[in-house]
Amino acid sequence: MRAPDQRCPCCGGPITHWAVVVDLNSNTIAVGWRPEPILLRPTTAELAWTLVQAMPTAVRVSTLIDRIWGIGECDNADMLVRVHISALRRKIIPLDLAVATVRGIYGSRGAGAAYRLVTTSPRPRA
């Protein structure tokens, strides 16, 4: 877990205590104010990591398929993503996180859909 006084290597801004951390070695996800991490399946952890890296931007299903499975276009690939998104949604409820489906920008279903990770409660003050 990162300390609140550390700086982001990309932009130099402060990393606050509410940062979402996905550990791909232990397949866990944690939020700074909830010290106990949640165990995920390996593929679901990769999905969570991809969504955390993109926060607050939405990630297209086609991008998730390519980055995580590397299979490009195939039958039922969007269903594969939906199954893992559903599993991730159930797991991250205690962390006050949710996966939002972005509609209207990329479409609402299939490979044209997009997902983003969002917080469901206000961030605690430092």
C-alpha cells in the first residue's frame, strides 16, 4: 500500500490514502482506507488492474479482450468479459467500488460497450 505522502511517477501529483491498488502477484485488490485486500481470480485481477490503470476513463470491451485474453475478435468474447465484470462487481462491493457500464459513447452491448471503475462513496478526507 502506498503512503499518502508519495508522489505519482507519471504526473508527480500526491498519491492519496484512497488509492485503489491491484496486486497481480497475489491477485488482490485493496483501497487505502480499507487495509484488508480482497482476493480475486487471476483473470478477474487482470481485468481490475486494467480498469484501475484507466481510471476514470472507460475501457472498451474490445480493448479488454485484446489486453487480457489476446484473442481479438471471436464469437462470445463479449460474454466472456461480462462474466468477469459480473464477478468483479460482486467482489468489490465491500471496497465501496463499482464497475459502471458506459452507454451512449461506445454502444450499450457487445464489443462496442465500455466499462469503468468508480467509487460508490465519497472519498475520505486526508
